Amino acid sequence: MSDAPINLNRARKERERAAKRARADTNAVKHGRRKEDRALDTARIDLAMRRLEQNKLDRE
């Protein structure tokens, strides 16, 4: 053991932060999407909305 005393609260909090970071990293890999994929989805939605708007019938 080292001669310096260990702050148990600090050690516990550092361990919890490391576990939280690891969990966040795995979730980012599992659920994260690339910027290009998000942009493609946005473009597809915009195209679908424009097509829908173009095909609406005017009811007067």
C-alpha cells in the first residue's frame, strides 16, 4: 500500500464516472448515427413532404 491516505469518496466517484463513460461509449456505437445518415433521412422526409404537397387537391 502507498503511504498517502486515499479519499474513498473520490475513488468511488471516479470509478462511477469511468463506468458511466464506458456505458455512454457503447451506447454511442450501438445507437449513434453518422451525420450523413441523418442528413439523408432529413432529405428524404423533405422530398416526401414536397411530393405530398404537390399532389394535394384544391377543394374550393
